[in-house]
Amino acid sequence: MPARPAGSSLNGTSSSTMSKPKPVHKTEEADLIDLTTEFVVEEEHPVLDWGQFISANTPASKSSTNQSGLSHGNDSQLRISGGRFPLQERVRMVLEALRNVLMMNPGIELLLIGHFSTIFAFLRVHSLSAIQLKALQIISIAASNKECVSDIACTIQLPLLLTLLAKLPKATEIILRTLVALVINGTVVKDLLEYGGLIYVLCIFTECNFAQNVISPGSSTASRMLSAELLAKLQADKLTGPKWARFLIRFLPSAFADALRDNPGQAILMFDTNTENPELIWNNAMRSGVRQVLQRILDELVLSQHKDPNAKWNSNSVIGENQCAYGEVTSGELIIGGIFLRLFIANPSWAVRHPRQFATELVERLLQLWQSAQQQKNARTEEELQRWRSMLEQISKALILLAAHHPTTMDMIPAQGYLPQFCQSMLSTLSDDVARSALRVLTQLSENANCANAFVSVSALSKGMLVCMRRQPELARESAHALKMITLRCTPEMAEQMLTSGMVEHLLSMLGSALPGVSNPSAAKAEIADALKACWKDAQFGERIAQVLQKSQVWAQYRDQRHDLFLPTITQTQAITGGPSGGSSSVAGYLTEGMFEPPPARIAPPPQPKTEKNNNNIDPFGGPL
């Protein structure tokens, strides 16, 4: 394309006309934008693969030399007739002028719409960092406008921005600020994950060594804070945010994902500090392991995207689909819902971040273990069986402690439909381990009003309990307590279950037994009696239950006693003492010993005042005054 006359301006006016200073107006601003494209289109200096300017007038034999980049040492080759500045200097000056215009005239960045592909092309010039910085500044200013963001989202090549985090460390902050502004667009959020933006941002957050050691531990606090804020915004996206969170916890424990959303500064402090609590085990070994994994992934990603700007991130290239970067350190721990069960059992009062989610996952894992007990029992080796029992014990204990120390976490369990599965598992179990676990958990759940109200309407409850009670007779105390708490809300359905399942007869046999192996048989029998009385009072089936009870000689000894008056308020793990030492223990009323002691002597009322008829100083009760 022929060059313009030396004395003419971009819009055809003479140089004398341009000598007078004029205020910047939209025509000149548009001319500046056109000028930024002149070196790519009109001057026929195309931006080829990753930004090598090639002069159209350069002989083919010299093109390979120029592809390696431009230097100030061969400015003579870059000059065009008329004594103009070198090409890279002219481009830098134009971009700087455009940046200044945008900064001093907020709102005119709308004129850039349609030209972002050209501006992003300048990011390919890796040998000319000054031009890259000016282009980044222009993009950052434009990213403050929502309409510009929408246009950028349609034309952007994210790897052009992302690879500069590794190749141009002094531009880290401006790139992160630009990304923070761009992620208001859902398309950018989605593409950023596909092109490996998570790896680039995490490497800044964790202070990894970028390829060629361009970014090293000790990166600025501002960059780390920006990376944390960016991760928080990415997780908050309504469509892609959950996917970001799932990928994030493959490299950092879930506690970091929550901390990033709630307080990015606190997340940085957590990363730099050694911690051990039920929700997070974090130490030097885990930090080092995460950094090494991120470094390997980053090296592969930068190399592939340097060759092909459209290359996407293979998320399974270094770690497997269901693996995490810190898995080796936590391989010996049982983790459910992001909670280390070993540490939670040791400190059950710890306020977990998501207690209801933790409760739900505990119940689900417990039901899975119960249902798989008989199916895999024959296939397991002794070592596998011991591991299964250990897992069952830990999960059962964790659920019991969670319900005891955080009672409200159990309120939503009935609404989630787990209780019918719970009772059905008790009914069908052939495992003593499952029966023991079920009775212990049932006893604690019965303390929750919502669970107790829901249990009475589950048809398999009585039969399921009966199966487990026969397999675990030493847990009679726990079973009796659960029955008492549930029958406090006895309904006709519950009373019918007790009658038809054979539970009433079984409870009567327990009353007549010494209950060997039970920690406190006296308390167990007292609560059995209370449960039977509650069912006896049912209007629909109470009469039939009473007929069964009246046929029992044992029941006659418990029928008229009020055991609740002599049962102190205790937890399921406390013991209830028997009768006083030295008293008789051969009668059924061991809890009422001392109840029928004679009442104290009657205290005489105060003397009545004297009257006219009582003037002989004689007490009306017969004694002298």
C-alpha cells in the first residue's frame, strides 16, 4: 500500500493545521486506534505465530533471522524511508498514546469494540516486552466496561494472557486484575478452566517456580492476594463455579476452597501455616508436594500452549481423575465430608464448617457399610475384614459424637429419607457388627425430637430393633433407652408394631432376666417398663397389649411402680446406680427401696389466741399454757 505524504496527517489535514494544539476528540481517538492496526495491515508487517514482526520488504533469506525477534542493534534494517523511528518504537508510542487517551477519557473504550483481536495480537511479541505491557494496559482499561468485556469474550485467546504469567513476571498484577474484571462473563470463566487458568493462578497463590524460574517463592503479596480474589470469583460463578471448586480441591484441601470464598487473605495465611485440626492437616510436606505437582503440570501446559495457542489443559495429565495432589500425605486417614474422623473423634466439640453436610455424608457411608457387610463378608481376607470393622467403628462413633455435641445436625435426617433405609438395614442384617453399630446410633438418634417422631411411623422399626437386640443382648441398656424415647410419642402404628412384631414378649423376657453382660441392668429394666407403659396407654391397641402384659407374672412386679421418679437425668454412657447399700435387693422394687418409710411426725399447729371461753389458761388441745 503506498505511503502517505510526509506532511499529511491521518485524516488528510496538513501539518500546519495540526501544529495548533487541539482537544482530543473522537475522530483523533479513532485515528489512534486505526494507527495501531496500520503496522499490521497497511504497512504489511503481519504478526505471525507468537508475534514475530516480518517486514514485507525483507528478503526471504533474511526472514529467518528476523523471526527470532527485533533488537536495537539492527535498527538500520527496521527504518523505512523518511527517517522514521524503528517499527517497534513506533508501535510502542502509538499504544502508549492510546492508553493515555483511554485513561484521561473514561467511557471512550467503547471505540475499541471490534479491534480487540488486533490488540491481543501484540501479546504474541515475546521479544518485545514493552509492547506487550502497553497492550496489556489497554486491555485492562477496556475490561472495566461490560460491553467491552462481552466483545473480548468473543475474540480473546486466553493462552495469550495466561502464558505471560510465566514469561512476563512484571506483568503479573495487571494480568490478574484484567482476569478479575473479565470473569464477570460466564464464557471467560468456562474458557479459563478449559485452558488451564486454574494451574496458572494456583502457581501464583502457592508461590511455585514458573518455568525458567521467572516467578519464584517470594512473589509479591499483592499478586497472591489478587490470585486468591480471582479464585473466589471463579468459584462464585453460578454455572461453572461448582466445577471450579471440584478441580480446586484436587490440588488443595476443601478447607482452602471455603476460605478463599470467605476471606482470601485468611486463605493465604492458612497456606503458609502448619495446621492440624479435624478439617485440615497442612504441613511442609503437603505444601512441597502440591507445589511439585503444580510445577510439573505448568511446565507441560506452557510448552504446549507456546506451540499451539489453542491447546487446552489435560486435567488428568499428571494426577488421575479421582486423585489429588496431596493424596500421599493423607492416604492413611479416613476423611468424610472433608473431615478427618480420627481428629474429630478426639475433639468432637470442634465446630465443623458444614455440619449438616458432614452428617449427611456420615449417614450415607454408614448405610453403605451396613448394606455391603454380608455381601462381601465371604470375599474379604482377614486383613480386609479388620479394616472394614475399623471403618465401621470410626464412622459410627463420629456420627454418635456429632449428634451428641451438635444436636441440630440431625434435624434434617428424617426429611432426607434415611430412616426407612436405616430400619430396613437393621431388619435384614446378619452381622453382629452391624447390629451393634445400628443400636448405638439408634440410641443417639432417638434423643433428637425430629428423628424420634419420624421413627414411630417407620414400619420396620420394631422388627429391625428386635433382630439387632437378639444379636447384641449386652446392649440392652441402649436398646431400652431408645425404645423409651421413641415410645414417648407412641402412635397407634407404633403400638401395633410392638404388638405384632413380638417386641412386647421379648421385653417381658428381658424383665425376667438378670441381663448378664449389661452394664446397668436396673436402669435397663426401668426404661423397658416405661416403654411398655407408654404402649399400654394407646387408645387403639393398648387393650390388646394390656392382655399380653397381664398374662406375665413378671409384669405384676413392675406395673404399679413409677420408675421415672427414680431415674436421674443421664446420658446413654452414664450408669444408673441400684438401691442403697445394705438394703434388700431380692425384691422387684429395687428402685423404690425406702419409698414406704413412715412419714415424719405431725407438727402441732401454733396455739390459738385466748378467748373469753378460754380464760382458765387451759390449752384448747388439752395442755396448760
